[in-house]
Amino acid sequence: MAMIGFSEAQIMAWLSPVIWPFLRILAMFSVAPVFSQRAIPMRYKVGMALVIALGAQATFIGQPVIALNSPEAVPTVIQQVGIGLAIGFSARLVIAVLEMAGEAIGLQMGLNFASFFDPVSGGQLSAVSRFLVQVFTLFFVVVNGHIFVLLAVMQSFTVFPVDGSFLQAVAQMRIHEFGSALFSSALWLALPMMALLLFTNLTMGIITRIAPQMNIFAVGFPITLTLGMVGITATLPMMEQPFMRVLERAFSVFGV
């Protein structure tokens, strides 16, 4: 009776197309918006990464086979983890744009003293930043941003194949340039509200000079708070297009 056996080369040829995408997807899950939430247990993230890696095998054509016990295995692991973190970090920067815009708006409204602990970033967020992050995280899901993140991982194997050249991939991604656009994008999002509240503060300053007996501290805060909430209600729909442009720029690095 003949025994069925498998050689080491055959086993590596079966494992290599699965294990390297699995590592890249799992690394992306650790930092990307929605996927990185602590409400999702780690075993679910591992299971989803494995299912996605298995389901996307048809798209991984022409990828090199790198054995787990070969000298190229360690650089390849570093490359997969690094590129996965870069994809998740790029999507995370889009949410950071809204955090910065909310901090700028909250500073003008006088709400920066009302801060909350953010379990995702581990820091303090003002009430306005928290509101914008929650709204646009839901919008991120509505416009299938989580699908675009997964698509970016799949496309990254075409742009950055599994070859262990992590430094070359980092130089090609140039994420630092996208990070430099973070401040300008946040300023553009917050600019209408900052202009409105600046005009409000200038008006109250003129009123104080005209009527010095008025207690501006008792009157000014309710006015800026009310106008700030009205301004957020009016400008929130206008933030959709800038948010989508920043999102498209983040994923264009990876060929999406």
C-alpha cells in the first residue's frame, strides 16, 4: 500500500501564499480605524485576517515562494508587518485630521476644557474632536472605507510584492509627505468655523469697548457656544468632500 507524502517544498508552496498576506492584513487590523477598536476581540481579528488571506488567493498571482525556515523569512516578516502598519496608519491619519480640526474649533468655542479619554489613541480629546471623530467614523463605514482599506492591502501586493525589501517599500510610499499634509487639511476643515468664531470674538470685543459695564465673561461664553454649535451644524455637510479627498490621497499610495 503506497503512502502519500509531501515534500518540504510542497508544504512551503502551500503555506507561503497564505502566511505572508495573513501577517500583512493582521498588522493593518491593529491600527486601522474601525478594525483596531478594542471592542473587537483579538481572536476575531486573527480569524478575519486568515479568512481574507485565504479568500484573496486568486489575486496573489506571481508572488514568490519564501520558506519559513529560509534566511529571507525574517526580512519578509518585517516587510509584511511594516506595510500592513503603514496602510492602517495612513487610514488612521485621516481620522487624525478630524481630531486636529476639532481641537482647533473647540479652542475657539472655549470647549477645550471639556476633554474625554480616548481609548484608541490613549490621550485626551475635546468634546468637539470626539464628536467629529464619531460622526466621520460612521461616515467612513457608510462610504465603505473599511472595504477600501482591505482593497488597499490586496493592491499593495501588486505595488509591493513579497520580496523582503521593506526599506524600498517605505521609500516608495513616502508616508511622511502625507503626514505633512495633515496640518493643512485639518486647517482647511476648521477654517470656516474659526473664521465665524473669530468674527464673533471681534464683535464682542467691540461691544466691550462701547459698553465697558457689560460683563463679557458672563455673556461671551453662551454666545460663542451657541454660534459654535450652529456653525458646526451648518458646516458639517461641507466637510464630506475634503474628507473624501484626504481618504483618496491616503489610499492612492497603495494603488487604490
